[in-house]
Amino acid sequence: MSPTATQHIIEVCYLIATALFILSLKWLSAPSTARRGVLAGEIGMALAIGGTLLHHGIIDYKWILIALVLGTIIGVPLGLVQMTAVPQRTALSHACGALCVTLVGTAEFYLRSPNVPRFMMAVLCLEVILGSLTFTGSLMATGKLQEVLPQRPITYRGQNFVNLSLLGIAIMLAVLLVLNPGQKALFPLIVFIPLIFGVMMIIPIGGADMPTVISLLNSYAGLSAAAMGFVLDSKLLIIAGALDGSSGFILSVIMSKAMNRSFTNVLFGAFGQVQTSAAGAQEARTVRSATAEEASGILAAANSVAIVPGYGMAVAQAQHKVRELFDALTKKGIDVKFGIHPVAGRMPGHMNVLLAEADIPYDRLLDMDSINPDFPQTDVVLIIGANDVTNPAARTDQSSPIFGMPILDVDKARTVMVIKRSMNPGFAGIDNPLYYFDKTLMLFGDAKGFVGDIVRELTGGGH
Ligand code: NAP
């Protein structure tokens, strides 16, 4: 095939891939089209890789083949992790992408130096600075979420000054390099300093904020890939990087809003360190607990039930039992809805994915703003492994670390039942006053086991 014909095929592959990436993001935004979105993204990526492999600049496929085998060996187990481990898995993918961007940027610099035009040098600097800090930042985030590193924020005096100075020095060196691209000795520094900055940036951030930070790192990885697109003159990379960069940023904003936190608070607030709030005052209080038999009696007598799932449902993998409960209650003519908080679980859409896996109809899943006005007319709220997202202290206790976070107003329902294993706090590490209310019944046990017991009682399988 002539080089021009090959070039045309490559261009067409890239064009279709670009369109598929955009459609993929669009389709991923609704549960009913999400599978199609994943498929579109996969086909787009296959076309992008296929097109690149046709490139006439490639004279030896040996190294590419080795890289493909290595990538597959790493990628397949990464795709098989538990749903609850997806945030750290995603962070690890960002680390790999960012390392790749940094290495390509470094190779391009040494190939082109000293004849690097100023614009190109500026883009190269942006690429390696963002790439390096995203690489170590993402590795740190993975370590914190996987609990191989301490989750608690580690802070010291002048920390923000030290961190911002490091970044400032890297940017100054980048400016010097742009002005004089021949100063090769400066280049290793703009790789090395952001590597340290990436570690220092994550140290003061607590585990609870990691998902937000991960989507921010996702955004950085996308922007550095877009910069790489300019360096390599690849429109596909520029577009894919920009899509990645902007969607990561939008997601971070949505998550911050759902927690009523500003970006600066997430990045510099050391959230999760001070966890006292009004917990001390509640120590002497008692809670009321109930058995599965009693809980099923209360549910069977209700006209309307709202189920609020949280991280505990994910840990227990209780979604299929929850589906059985949904079936048993709807069979009795009870109106059952699900209240989904935007940050319930450990990643955006966590609850939607699990409930969709159990084939619970989408129209029964209501987001926070839609279900909150219904709670005062709801007979029973059944909370399954959720905690922080139902904590009324977010509305009433100004000293609470989650004060101001929008929550599901479950305390306004007539009766509240909470399935959890103990009185241990949730991810924010704070007590939940809801458990001490007169209208609240604690159902102590594993989510899957307890929901299973309730279903047995409801369907007559109990004693
Ligand atoms: P949560 O506040 O972390 O509470 C989960 C509860 O589940 C715990 O209190 C735990 O109590 C219980 N649990 C754990 N394993 C269980 C099991 N096997 N069976 C029954 N219960 C179990 O969860 P959440 O209410 O879903 O709130 C999410 C938290 O993550 C929020 O603080 C949110 O800000 C944060 N976050 C989420 C995202 C996101 O994207 N989703 C992002 C950033 C931050 P026991 O130990 O007593 O059982």
C-alpha cells in the first residue's frame, strides 16, 4: 500500500476513534446507555491503537510487541479487581498513563534539543511537570486507598508554603528552559521536582478525600496527554486528552459540591484529621435495636419504604439480596424507592452500578434532590450500610467536619431502620446522632445476612 493510502487509513481510524470517545462519554452519563458507552470507548481505543500501529515511522515492531504483552499482563488483573477497589485501580491507571507521558516528553526533549521552538518547549515543560506530579501523586493515592499507606492526613507547619514553593521552583525552571532550550541540565530538575511535589501534595490529604483527588489527578493526566498531543502533532491525543482533562475536572467539581467542600479545602484542608465534633456528648446515650423478625413486621405494615444504600452494601455485596427485598415488598403492594446520595459508597455512581447489576429498575432510583421532599411522607426508611450521607449533624452541628454537606433527610421519615454491624463511624470518622433518635431502630449485622433474614421473614421462609 502506498504511504499516502496508509496515511488516509490512519486519519480515518483517528477520526472515527475521536467520534467514538465523545459518544462514549455522552452514553456513559445515563445507566440505560452506559454499556454502549463502554463498548464505544473500547472500539475507539482499539481503532486509535490500530491506526498508530500502521504509522510509517515504525520500522521495528519488536519493542511494541513486548510492550503490548507487558501491558496485557498488567491490564488483565487490573480489570478483575473488586468493585470496592475501583478507586485505587483507577489511580494506578493514571499513574501508568502519567509515567508514559513523562517518558515520551523526556525522550522528545533529548531528541529535539537544542533546536526546540519556544512554544514546543513550553508544551513539553507542561507535559512533563503535570506527568511527573500525577505519576507520584496517583501512586500515593493508590497506597492510601489500598491502606498500604496511612489514610490520615499528615500535616506540619508551613506545609502549604513548602509544597507551593516546590511547584513554583519547577515552573521557574520551566520558564528558564523555554527562554533557553539549550540548557539541557535543567530538564532533569523539571522532572524530578514535580515527582517530589506529587508525594508532598497527597500527604496532607485524608483518605475520605482521595476519590475527589483521584478525579483531579485524572484531569491532570488528561491535560498532560493533550500537551503530548501538541508535541507529537496528534489531534487524536489532543482531543482525547482534553476530554479526559475536562471530564475529570467536572467530576471533581460535582464531588466537591456534593460534600459541600471547596477545591482548596479538599487540597489543603487536611480533612479527616480533627474528628471530635459532638461525639463526646453522645457517649452516654443509648440506642434501640431490633431483630429481623421485628424489622420485617414494620416493613410489611408500611405503605411506602425508602431504601438508602451506602458503602456497607457494597462491602457486603448485598445488592442481590436487596433486589429480593425489593421484590418481596413490591409484591405486597408497598411503594419502594431508593434514595441515592451522589457520594454514597466510595466512587461516583457506586450505588447505581451495584443496583443496576441486581436489575433493580432505574426509575425506582431517585437522586438526593428528588427524594428529599418525599421523606416526611415516607413510612419507613431502611438504611443499608450508609452512614455519613444520612448524618443530620451535617445540617445542625456547626462543629461537625461534614457541616454543610447536603445529606439525605432520612430523619424526617416516620421510622428509620439502620443495618450496620456496630456503632463504628463511617468514612468521615464521626458519630451519627440519627442512631440515638427515638424513631430509629438499629439492625446490627452484616448487610447481606440481615437483608436475607428480613426477606426470609417476609416471604414466610422464617420460623
Ligand atoms: P460510610 O459513611 O463510609 O458508612 C458506611 C457504613 O457501612 C459504616 O458505618 C459501616 O458500619 C457500614 N458497613 C461496613 N461494612 C458493612 C457490612 N458488611 N454490613 C453492614 N454494614 C457495613 O458510607 P456512606 O454513607 O456511603 O458515605 C460515603 C462516604 O465516603 C462519605 O463520607 C463520602 O463523603 C465519602 N466519599 C465518597 C465518595 C464517592 O464518590 N462516593 C467520594 C469521596 C468521599 P459498621 O462498621 O458498623 O458496619
